[in-house]
Amino acid sequence: MCRETISAYSNLKIMAEESLYTKKVIEHFRKPHNMGRIKNPDGVGKVGNLQCGDVMWLYIKVGKNKKGREIIKDIKFETYGCVAALATSSVITDMAKGKTLEEALEIKKDNVVKELGGLPPVKIHCSLLATDALCEAIYDYLTKQKRPIPEKLLKIHQRIEKEKNLVEKNYKNWVETEEKMHNETE
């Protein structure tokens, strides 16, 4: 294929994707907020979806607000995925930053979709990945602190672990390759 054909194809693909997504989704995709890693994070959440291949890592630093309550002081993400995966990762960091852990746990996939002005039905699962990554980061933090895990969070974690174990059992080579790629970017 000649260079002009490749360029035209790329432009058509971008135009097609932009017609599927809201302006806010495209903004978060093109200029994601809080992208990257946190050195020595207090909690890390990692989730993925084998069907689409998206993988998200979400890192949190916990601090205290003026009332002495624990809040998400800093939050960053690394995502390998589609437009919707990057946009939902970006927007959930905006939604969770500065919130208490309890408030952050109340962010649901529908809140993420609404904040982005909507997602195509086939991409709604990306909003669940984002909320799951946040829940896993908080779960990791509470576990490291040897703190009690709220029942609702425990159920979410158990569902994610069950799915993760199934993926690791059936797709071991894929999981190893994905981990290797992530570790090489450190």
C-alpha cells in the first residue's frame, strides 16, 4: 500500500471512531488525564477483558482530608486498549481524585458513562473495567493496611478474581506476554 493510501485509511478510521463517540470521549482519548504510574502506590488495581484485549492498571495514593478522613490524594492509570478504554480510565481518575474511599467506591459504571456523555453499547464494558480497576486498587490498599474489607467490595473482588483465575488458567501464554510487555515499560 502506498503512503497516501495508508494516510487516507488512517484518517477515515479516525473519522469513523469520532462519529461513534461523544466529544468528551474523544477529548479524554486524545489528552488523557492522570496517565502514568505512581511511584510506591498505596494500592494498585489491575483488570482486563480477554474478549476485547483491554488491560487497565490503576494506581492510588491515599492521604487525609481536613476532617481526617482518608481520601484518594493521587490517582493514575496505564491502559492498553481502545478509545473507550482510555477515555473511561481517564475520566474515572478525575471522578475519584479527592474523594473519600467510601465515596470512590460508590462510582458505578453508569456514572462513568454519564460523565463521558455516553458510550456505544458495545463499549459499555469499558466503564465496568474502569470501576473494577478502582475497586481493586482500594481493595489492595485496605488489604495492605490489614483493614476490614466492606462486604460489597469483597464481592466485587471475588468476582474479579474468579474471572482472572479463569483467564490465567485458559490463556496462560497471553497473560505472561501481557505481563512481560507491561514490565518492559517500567
